[in-house]
Amino acid sequence: MSSIKSGVLHSLKWIAISKLIIQAFRWLATFIVIRLLMPDDYAIVAISDMVAGYLLAFSSLGLGALLVSKKKVDLRFMQEMLWLSYIVNISLFIIQFFLAEYIAGVYSNEAVEMVLKASAFCYLLNIFTLIPSSLMVRNMEHKRKSLIEMFAGLTSTISIITLAYCGFGFWSLVYGYIINEVFKAIFYFKYSDNFIFIPHIPRKRSLKLMRYCLSVSLSELIFHIRDSADLLIGGIYLSKAQLGVYNVALQVSNMPLRKLAPPIRAVAHPTLAKYRNDSKRLFGYLTKMQRLGFFITVPLFWGISSTIDLILPHALGAQWSDSINVISLICLALPFRFGEEMLHPVLKGMQRGREMLICNIFGLVVFSACIYVGVSANHGLAGIALAWIVSTPLIYFFSAYIASKALGQSMQTFSNQWISPAVAGVCMVLSIEMIKQYINGSIHPLLILPIVMIVGGVTYLSTILLIKKTLVTEILDFRKA
């Protein structure tokens, strides 16, 4: 086994361990907090997160990606990156703090101003966590990084639950985010070998590298604008209650994606960067990532789509019943969203900032157009959910085309990766719906859930074995490795 392959599997192991420990607790905590808060609370947080996210895209200025992919990194270079981090994050703090009042006026919500001013202080913490966290990724020290993120996340989650129970409303989410950033800074300071305070003015040759950093930051900004176009446009056409319901639906449906994709990208980026000059090998890795990704995400998200009506009324309460159909529709599109996000580490590892930018601009235009058509025609929450179903596959196939072109390979190879899981997924959904119709009303909905999960899982795996047995063999071989 090669050292790189061993490092990848070791990294994935520790990321998986930390995620498994914290994930069940976080998900349970999320449902507890949602039951305690109201749609208006989540509307305030949604608007604030959307605005802050635009600035957060520039908080690292692509410096983290540069530290990961640069061949040689010394103390002087790290100090130069720290100097840039000082300039950028202090500027972002000032911008968000003083624009908070104007943004709150646009959405006619005074609470947004207070939230934005409070969360602005987190930029000052980002200054010091950028270098150590990026170097841990570069050095494949995912065990240490995962433990830091895990303990900070646990502290934050416990704080959110406690504050929500004490009646802090939307402030419980805001304070929880701040507490998470504070503890991350503390843990990185205590356990990092590369925590530095003293910056150094960059040399000319270091500044030349900033063109790549700027393209990465601009690409990430456009990706975030695209990612929040639903809230940006929906905030104008939807009521506060509808916006809050949609935000919770989006949060619930994206929970597996938000926890599954980032650690895989974190491992993939430094690994693929080592092969950025070997397009054939990169394409092989990319194809395998797509194949295994669809095999896992289709039953996961389509299964949620088929069973959310059994879970949500009992998990969240009656005030969130309007989000059932929204979650169900969005989950149908999320396997393609996962596939798209797995293309980004390849382009980033090859330092193809231009191609990343093209993909994100296309995604922004298509998603925004679909959202606008969905909500402006008075289709409300259903219009936004349908926009996900229409736009997400289109964006995925365009991004796959750009990635295959950058690698000099055929697009047709990508086209075959999702078909078998999708066919098996359709059979799974049909079997689940048949079982639900057959036993609905005879037993409690939560008792139906394990039955349909077993039936759906067996149906999915059986169909895969019939139409593409090699895919299951590949999964088993990867697990043994």
C-alpha cells in the first residue's frame, strides 16, 4: 500500500471517528433546538448567515488553499500569509459591523443588525486559526484537526441547547456560533505546532501567488451567493414565517451533505494536489469518487425524501409541518449536489481557479433564475423546492463537463456513474411507498419507519447487484483497504 493511500485512509478513519462521535449528538441537538424555536427566529438567523457568508468567503482570501497546495512552506511565508490574514479579516470586521444597520433596514428587521454586529467579532478569531488549520490539512494531520473541531463543536452544541431552554430564542444560535469560534481558537493555540502571532509584510514573489488566491476567493464568493440565492430572493417574496420554515427545511435536508462533503473534500484536496500533473490518474480518482458517491448518496437522500413524513411531525413539532414537502423535494436533488461538490477538490488541486470560477458562475445564474421563476410566480415554498430539482442536475453535468475538459478526458465516463444508483433508487422509493400505503394507519408512523428502511435497503442493494454487481465489489474492496 502506498504511503499516500495509507495517509488518505488514516485521515478518513479519524475524520469518520470524530464525526460519528459528534454527529448523533449534534443531530439530536438540532431537532431539540428546532422544537424550542419558532420560524421567525430562523428567519433572522437565515438572513444574517446569508449576509455574513458573503464576507466569510473572503476571510481566508484563498490563503488556506495556497498553504495546502504550495510545494514548500517556511516560517517567513507563513508570517506573510498571517499579515494578509490580518488585513483581510480586520477589514471584513469593519465592513460587517458598520453595514449591519443598512442590511437590517433592507429586510425591515432590527434583530438582524444586532446579530451581524455580534458575529462580526469572529473575523478577528479567524486571523489566528487560518495558518494552523491549513497546515494540519497540508500535513494530513486530520486526527488532531478532527479532535479540535469535535470538542469545539460539542461545547457549542451544549451551549445552544442550554441557551434555547433558557429562552434566548435566536440568540442561542448566534451565541453558539461565537462560542464555537472562540473554542476553536483556544484549541488551535494549545495543540498546534504552527500557531504564530507575528506577521511579516509579503515579498513581491509571494504577492504574485495572490492571483490564484483571489480566483479561489472569488470562486468561493460566487459559490456562496449561488448557495444563498434562495434566501436572498426568497427573503423578498416570502413572509418571515415561510422563510423560517424554508431555512429549517434546508437545514434538515442538507444535514448529511454538510457533514459528509467537507471532510472528504479536506482529504481529497491535499491528496489530489500531489497528482496535479498526472491528469489520467486524477481522472481515475475523480471517476471513482463520483461512482462511490452516487452509490452512497442516492439511497441516503432519496430514503430521507420517502420517509420524512414519518419522522418530522414527531421530531420537530406541528409548527414545522409545512417543511415536509420542501425537504422531500430538495433531497431528490442532493445526490447531484454532492457529485458537484466532489469535483471542486480536483480543480482546486490542479490550481484551475478559472475553471472553478466558470462552474460557480454558471451555477449562480441557473440556480438564481430557477429560484426567481419559482417564487415570483407565487408558488412559494414549492417553487423554491422545484427550483432545486430543475437546477441541481443541470449544474452538476455542466461542472462535470468543465472538469473532464480540464483533465483532457471524455465527458461520457461521468454520464455513466449515476445511472445504476438512480435506477436502484427509483426501485427503492417505489418499494417504500408501497409498504407505507399497505400498512399506513395500522401501526404508529415511527414503527413503520424501521420496516420501510429495511425494505428500501434490501430493494436498493438487490437492484444494484442485478444491474451492476461490480459496484458493490468495489465498495467492499475499498472497505477492506
